[in-house]
Amino acid sequence: MTVDSAVNVLRLIDALDERFPGIRGRILDDQGRARPYVNIFVDGENIKESGREDTRLRNGNIIYILPSVAGG
């Protein structure tokens, strides 16, 4: 999916929530931080590790939002 209006990761998640209502609550907690089981990557860097959910975006960034996967 391409989002042209997002200036940072938080705004990107807001744009996703407009298209897919309720997804914001599955990605972020009430303080706007990524939930413990969700990893957010911007151009291969896991921004969750540094607590930078407000990372600025520029045209061409590739963002992955991945839930943790476990199983046996």
C-alpha cells in the first residue's frame, strides 16, 4: 500500500486506521508506542528498539509493521 500524506510513522498508522478501522489499536498502545509484540521497520531499521515511533518519513521509505510470530 502506498501512503503519500504521512510525514512520520505515527501519521502513517493513522492513515492505515482510516482505511482499516481499528488497526491503530492493534499496533500502538494508549501512549502511542508500539505494542510489545509488534515491530516497526523503516528501511530495515527497527525503530521500536529506540522508541522512535515518531520517525520522520520521506518519499520512497519502505515500512514494515510485523507482529511477533511464535509456535512450535
